[in-house]
Amino acid sequence: MSSTGTPETPRQKMIMLMYLVLTAMLALNVDKKVLDAFASVNEGFMSTIKNFNVKNQSVYTQFNNAAQENPKKVGDLNRTVTRIKTQTDSLYNYISKLKEMIVKRADGPEGDVNNIQLKEDLNVAAELMISKNYGTQLKHAIEVYKDSLIKVFDPADSAQIASIRKSLDTSDPPPFEGGRPSWEVSKFEGYPLIAVITLMSKLQSDIRNSEFDAINFLHSKIDASSFKFNNLKAQVIPKSNYVIQGDTYEAKVFISAIDTTAVPEIIVNGNKLPIITGENAGLYKANATTEGTFVWKGVINFKSPGGQIIPYPFQQEYQVAKPSATVSLTKMNILYAGLPNPVSISVPGMSSRDISATMQNGRIERTADGFLAYPEKVGVKAYIIVSATVDKVVKQMGSYEFRVKKVQNPIATVAEKFEGIITKGDLEAEQGVFASIPDFEFDLKFQVLSFTVSVTKGGFVEERSTTGARFSQEQRDLFKGLAHGARLHIEKIIAKGDDGFTRNLSPISFQIK
């Protein structure tokens, strides 16, 4: 590297380019805990999808039975829900094929979405979903599906329509300083492969959820008392199966294909659940105070059209996890004083927009690519405190400790050498003394402020000092009298780096050839 104000040679520019590429490659390191957390969240989404598949199939079965009982009354509705099922399955399977394509591109032809090997890969998803435009095609498919679902609702049913729009939202994220990425870029660029697969599983979960809302709305238009059903089941829809310790687990419990005039009795642990007005569903809540997996069960007592009370038992489980976050330094496991240190911060299951951070012994700021930490006092530990907004409430996810160090001293060089043999011609062709740290993770530049050149002539030492990085004319005059085998010493070298620290550098010495 050259000092400030000194032109770079083509060779130096090439070294700098290679250095930047290496830095970028080092920045791709992703903490394994984050990858494992995403895999766990992905499994949770797939489990939720299975639950929705069971619930949705129950409604489709009831529609089919109703259509057989009363084809004139239910036939049109049944054809509509059949179309919804076809559209939903098509979009869901399309996303599954995209997931499979991404994994196979990363892991090879034998790649398995359920056993991803290169979880940390940052390139394949962006290449396929952005460069190959699969992301744009997916966005269009979601928008077409969303518009089709909205058409089945009554315009006055604004809450359901708003829910569908939110679940299947493909609008670009809000602009930020430096630009406004597209929906595709915000979802598929810059994330590890396992995070992209988890996001796509969430999309599939949202699609099944929206499917359930649409067919349930159409089902409410059927007068359940006018025909018989033979597949009534208790239904449980949790707000989330993944709960952070300290939060509240919530779930809707209801019976499908009910008469809206008949309110069911829902009992959990011997207690009746309160009924949500207009939904004929009970609301179950449990404080998540302990980490672990919890099973809860109960019974729904439902009155049939003939007046008979029929019990429908149900069982459900949920997980409670401790608040957790992952903070990793993009370049090193320490923070350097005086430099902007890139920091990667993530919380399993949380969007980056909902994550914030503060810092003790310094400050931390959000950027388009993550966070930059600016520590202050050398030798004093810095603490990064991570918080996340969960259901509009800010919760602290953890505090992380880091060492703060001063950047090491650079090495002074002449003609890219700091010792050994140098020809008199090469010496006279050089402009001055430079300072740099080889293979350093940061693009940190140093400016030589002053140095002294000394030589031995006729048994006497002659030395000349100068300010700045360039050889003075007096110093160059010393070079002219150097004979083969003479020694040249450069000492008292003072340099200042971009980090603001001034340093005394080690002397360098050469033998003239």
C-alpha cells in the first residue's frame, strides 16, 4: 500500500484489488449457531404447514360432502374452493421446486432440502432468484394468487382482506440511506442459503394460512344445519409455535363447519375458554416462563343439528426458547479502536428490520449491510446489547463482550523492502518511505510524517532528516556517495494511520549492491 498523497503503481493497485477480494471472502464467514437456528426455525415452519394441510383438507372434505348433499346450493362454492386448492397447490409446489433447485445447485444433484450441506452459501440463491429472475417470477405468481384470493371476500370484510394483503405482501421495503432494494433483493441477496430456504418455507406457510382464511370464509356462507357432516374435527391455530421466553403463547381453538348460532363449549385443563366474538373460537393463553416443549389438550363440546352434544378432543404442543441473538464480527473476533468495525447481528426468526443494537465503550450504527461498531477506549472491554421488537414490544435479546485493541504498528518499506540488499539505481528511483501492514483485514492507510537517513562515509556517520514521506534532496545527495557494500539506515520513522494514532516505527537497513 502507498502512503497518503503518493501515487500507487499498477502493481500496488493489483495487490490492493486482490486484498479487497480476500477481505470480501473473509467477510462471508457465518456463525454456525445462526445456521443451526435457521434450520430449527425452518423445521417449525414445515410443522406448521403440516397442521394447515390437515385443517384445510378437513374444510375441503366438508365442502365435498355438502356439495353431494345439496349440489344446487353448494355446487358453485365447491367449485370456487376447488379452484383455490388448485391455485394454492400450484404456487406451493412452485416454491418447493425453487427450494429444491437452489439446494441442488449448492449441494449437487443429490442435494436434499431437508438435509442441506452448504447452509452458509451466500451466492447460489442470489444467482438463481435475482440474476436468473426466478425471484421476479415468484413475486408475480404471489401477486396473481393474492389478487385471486381477495376476490372471494366481500368488500366489506376489510379485516380479512388486509390480513391476506399483509401475509402475501410483495412490495419493496422502505427506502433507506443509500438506496431502495427490490422485494427480490431484500429476500434473497446477502443471506446464507439456509436463511433463504427458511424464508421460502415461511412464504409457503403464509400461503397455506391465506388458503385457510379464504376457504373458511366461503365455508361460512353454507348453512351447516341444512345437511350432515361426517368429518368434524377440533381445530387449533397457534399464533406461533416458536415462543421467546417471557412472551405469551396464543392459539385459536374452534370447530369447523359450525352453526353460527351455536356457540361451542371449549374446556382446557378443566376451565372454559373465553369465546372470541364473531369467530366461535376460544382464545387460549399460557405464560412462557420456562424453556422447553409443552403439550396442552382439551375438548370442544359441540351441539349437532339434532341437538346432541358431541365431544371433540384435541391436543397441541409448542416450544419456548430463551431469548437469543448472534453477534459476529465480520473481520475479526476483536474490535479495533479508531476504525469502523463491521458487525453482523441476527436473531433467529426475526427480520433484520426488527433488530436494534447499542454499545458500551463506543457507539454502533446501522448500515445498509449490517452494523458498524466504533469502540473508544483501548484495553477496556466493549459490550454490544442486542434488542428485537416482538409484537410491537422491544425486548433485550442478549449482551455480548468484545476486546478493544489498538491496530498494530505498520512496517516501513523502500521499494517494497524493509531489509536486505538494494541496488543504488533502485534506491535513487524511489520517491520515499512507505508504511503498511501486510495481510491486514482492514483497508487501513498510513502516512509517514518524518524519518532520518544515515550512512557511514570515511568512518563517520552522516545523517539527514526530513518531514513527510519523500526523500529530501539532502538525503538523495547522501545516496550518490554510496559505494558497493555500504550500509544505509532509515530510522526515527514516525507515521500516522487512519485510526488517528501516531506511531514510532522500527528502523530499516539496506546493503548497497
